[in-house]
Amino acid sequence: MKVLLTSILCQSGLMTHVHDLLQYLRRHSLPAAVAFLKSNYATPEEAAALKARLEGVEIWEYEEDRELVEIAEAAQCDLLHAHSYLTFNAVRDASRALGLPSIITLHSVYIWGLAYGEALAQAERIIAVGPAQARFLGPWRRKTVIIPNGIDLEIFKPGMDGEGGKGREITVLWYGRVNGRLNRGIKSLDEMAPQLPSFVQIKAVGQADVQLKNIAQVGWAEDPVEELQASHITFAHGRSLREAMACGSIGMLIGHGYGGMVTRERLAELNYAVDALPQYHLPRPRPEVLLQDILRVVNSGELAELRAEARSIAEEFFDLEVMGRRTLDVYAAALS
């Protein structure tokens, strides 16, 4: 079996997902290639860096949908797997032309049937990264499986610090890349920040289309691991929250809504989603609640234990190996 993934080059969780899935397939000696639709979502320099990270992977690029038929044929693939919605129709056409089964992964929330009904109908299987992404699928819901994002636990892992912040400064982090309504959480954190005790320092790593008044923002980090390892508490959602917890930072679910500290019980309640999208109807993030929750953790006397628990939860729920195995099950079903 050889699979051809399709996406765009971009600085986002979508590209990280594609990168990690390709690395998983390589580690398990499964042939894979990737075709990127040329777009303006990354500068030429960013695009070159993203491709360089895929060293050893067969990479194709195309501009017109019709070109994907030739690429799939030249790549001698057995299966097409579309990630960016901008490639859905090209995969649909290539699937029809070559008689190859196709899979679509839904990374965002949209009324998919309105714009991509034919592509969804053509697909043998559909993967959604969360319950919200799987909504509005209508008749295609029956061939859909929810597989949350996985992360590489060998890359995102705790550092050598075992003190849990005892007797020194506590670092609180907001981490991610958000815009629109998802900015609600970081705005509330920024409003709350001046009320923190002097020994609790807060900063933002990532990008948000909002001006912060009280929190220092260091922008997007190509390699955020050291920042995450040094963070005792991290406010984030989605892949960012998974990465932080894998590094031993206590995870606080925030975005459009606020879900508080991530626990096994909370994951069960949210159907294993660690997204704070509007569709999950989480409570509005209020500065006074955020401050109370930070102080409760800081003063608990259990900071080290809570950080270790965050890593344990990541190992149980967020492992790339779990995502990879479940994705291979979908591949097998599509080829059967």
C-alpha cells in the first residue's frame, strides 16, 4: 500500500498533522508521498523550511486540480488522503479518473456538504479530528470516524526540571495560534494578568490577531519545546494544549470558551476533545475565574504531581502512535 496525502504548505496545526502522519508512516516502513497545492498561505521561505522538515519524503506540488491525476499516477499510489479542504475536489477528480479509493480528513468546522458534497460522497471513509468537525455531515456521517490529533511524545516531553516550581518563579503560558472568536480566551487572560502575584509570570507564545496590553507576546516559535517544558501552567486548546501537556505543563482548556484544568474525567465529559471552539458551548472565560484557577493550582502544594499527571494524560490520550494506528485501520477499510 502506498498513500498520497494532499494539503497546502502553511504554518499551522494542519501542516503539523500532515508532517507527523508522514513521519509515522515512514517509521513503520509504509510508503507515502505528499502533494501540496501551491498557495499563498506560506512565504517562499516558510514553504522551503516546511518542505525541508520532510526530508526523505516524496514531495509533489501542483497548481491546477487536474494536475493531481498525473501526480497520483506517477506516484503509483493506491490510496488518496486529502487534508486541506482546498484539495478535496482535486482528490475527488483523481479518485474518479484513476479508480483509487479516497479518504478525507476534516480539520476544521464547516457545513461541509454545502461546498464539498461530491467529494464526501466519493470518499470511501471520512476522518474528523473532533466531534465538532464531524457535525453537518448528513448522510456521510455513517462512514465517518473521529480520530483526535496525535503528537510525537518523543519530541514533546518534559525537561529535566523535577522541582515543579517549588521555591521559585511560576511560569504561566498562553500558547497557540488563534483568530476571530477564539481570541476571547487570551483577551480575558490579558485582562486578568495585572492581578497575578509577583512570583507568577505570564507570557504568550504564538500568534493571535489581538493587541495585548499586559502579557508579553513572543510570537510563533518553530521549536516551542523548551518554552513548554519551562511552563508550569499552559492555557491553550487543540494541538497546542496536547503539546503543552506532553511537556509536563498543567493544561487549561481555553479559546472561545473555558473548560478549566484538563483531567481524565473532563476528557470523558468532552468526548476526548481538547478544543474550545464555539460549538462545544463552554462557559465564557472570565478573568476572575481564570485568576482563581491559577491561584488554586499555584497554592495547591501539588504542582509537581499535577505536572506529572499532565504528561500521563498525554501518554494515554494524545500519542501519535494511537492516531497512526487508527488511521491505518481507516486505510485498510478503504482498500477492502
